[in-house]
Amino acid sequence: MSLADSHPRQDGPGRGRPRSEAVERSIMEGVLKLLEEGVPLAELSIERIARTAGVGKATIYRRWSGKEALFVDVVRAAEPPDPELPGTSVRDDLVALMEQLRRRGLMTRSPVLLHNVIAQMKSSPKIWDAYHANVVEPRRRKQHAILRRAQENGELRTDIDVDVMNDMIFGPMLVRAVMRPDADLPEGLAEQMVDAVLEGLRPVSSRTP
Amino acid sequence: MSLADSHPRQDGPGRGRPRSEAVERSIMEGVLKLLEEGVPLAELSIERIARTAGVGKATIYRRWSGKEALFVDVVRAAEPPDPELPGTSVRDDLVALMEQLRRRGLMTRSPVLLHNVIAQMKSSPKIWDAYHANVVEPRRRKQHAILRRAQENGELRTDIDVDVMNDMIFGPMLVRAVMRPDADLPEGLAEQMVDAVLEGLRPVSSRTP
């Protein structure tokens, strides 16, 4: 008998209501618990997750299409949330996004959760693809939109491809956060990187000095 | 893929002599042949490599400490060679290094060798560590030396850590070459990235306009 099944849904798809949220959270926490216990991803069956969370398999399948989708949600919930963008300037928006990336990097440095989770994720092409499609690509589209708008309103030069510009801005932090686990990620790094790279990405007329 | 333009190490007794070079090349080509045939790294024993190359196991062990060291040399030989640095300016040296990275990225895009080799390498922490210690770290030290010298002679600002600067310069190309297999790597990208990022990394007094 699952917890959710004993409380019939009252309306709609059930998402967003406190009861449903609690069930979702306990399922995702079940996944985290198993991962923290060192259970490899390959052995994380929906059945085992259901048992750990104290729900029925059907309760999980009502919310996620399968292990991949559930796992991607677990990772997304464990990562720093997408920041509110100040919207005051392209500089401030970029700093906010870079700061999120820096914090995510710091989280993967702690010898615990996110590090193992991401390593496991990389070992499964199917989950890695789902993570990319559902987390990485939407972030990237948001970044592109910010850059395109800044090109339109004259904050950024227009002779560099938006996708190239995107890597010029976020690539350095991404490399330090993801590829170089020994690299420092000090407070203030997001601001320093954004300010320096923007010097070369602004229209010539608005550069320092 | 052939290793015809490879550059054998010069650091051991007997290295660099024609006879020894030919043997080394046939051994390394043996490894490539097996990899191209789809033999997984885990099944690539020294014995099998020796058989493929038509040499004795002792011949291999005289040149390499083991499978890891041999494999790292195979990858290094398959990658674009380290460029001659023009030495005319930090800009020109950086463009040369970025261009190498761009070409390496293009090579991993071809559906053949380097792509599989690098994927295999990543799946073996021991070989990945050896590759980092013997290929990636020396490159990084060379890059740092270039940047430090440019800071000393006034070509680069001194208030940004050399290691951070290094990621600001090489990170964008690295991300495109290694993490984003679908990203374009057009001719001229190295120059464009270096010129734009240097605008923010030069001392204020020497910036454009």
C-alpha cells in the first residue's frame, strides 16, 4: 500500500499540492539515500526506490516516465537553484548565472553527494542525454537569450556569434567547476571573470577607459 | 590513422635512433590498430599488443613501464603536435596554442580514432591520471609560463591570477573542443577568441581604442 494511494487525488494532475509535493520529495530523497549508501545507478531500480521511499511503483510512474527522468530531477533539485536575474544590465545577469555555476562547482567539490551523482550520471549515456536535454540545454537557451538581447540593445558587440560569446563568458567557470576539481573557486570570481571578458565583448565605443 | 608524423619521446637511453623509432612506431601503431578494430582498453594486454606489432613483450617493457604509459604516448602521438611558438607577442603565442586545441577538437569530431581513444581513456582513471600528468599538466605549465612572462613585460594585467587568466583564455575553446561535440570550430576561431578576451586582460593603458 502506497502513501499516495491511500489519499486519493482530488483534482488535476496532482502536482503542486502539498500532499503531492511531500510524496515527490520522499521519492527523490529515497534516491539520494540509496546513492549516498553507494548503490550504483545500474542497481537503482524503480522497485528499490519505491521500497526505500515507502510508496508503490505506480506512484513513481505516475510522476516520472522512468528512472532517467526521476534521476535528472534529483540532480536538478540537488543543484543550486536557477537565480533570479536582476535584469539591470547584461553584466549583472551574467554575474548571477556565473555565481550559480561557481556554487555548483563548490558543491561537487564536497566529497559527498553531487560529486558521486554526477559521476554516475556520466557513466550512463541515456541519463546524461536526459540531463543535457532537460537541464543543460534550457540553461544554455536562457544564456543565449540574455546575450542576444544585450546585442540588440547595444551592450554587446554583434560581430561575434552568440554561441561563441556564450562559451567565452561561461567556459572559464565551467572548466574550473566541472573539469578541474582542484581549481580554486573563490568568492568574487564570477564578477572578476565577467568584468574582464566583457571588456572585449562590449562594442568598442563603450569600453574602458 | 597513422602515426607517420609522430614525435617520439627523446627522454630515454637509445631513444631517437632510427631503429628504435621504427620499433616504437610499430608498437604504437599496433595499439591503434587494435583500438580501431574496437578492442576495449581493458582487453588490450601487453601480450596482445606485442603479438600485433610483431615484437616481444620485453621490447615493449624496455620502452614503457606498462600499458598506461604506452597508451598515453599513443594518444599524444595521435594529437596535433605542440606548435612552434612564434614568440612575437603573447597574442601570437596564445593563438598558436588555441589553434592546436581547435584542431584537436576537430580530430575528436571525426567518428574514428581519437574520439574512441579519449572515451576509453576517460573510463580508466589510471590512464586518465597518467594522461593528465604527462600531457595536460605540462601543456598547462607552458601556458602559465607564457602568461607570467607577458605579465612581467606589461602585455597582460597583473591583478588577475595566472591560473584564472589561463582558464579565461583557453576555457572557451576547451569547452567547445572537449565538452560540446556539436559546437562549431571554424577557421579563425582561435584568433577571434584570443583577440576578444585579451581586450579585457591587457593593462588598461594598452586597450583598444
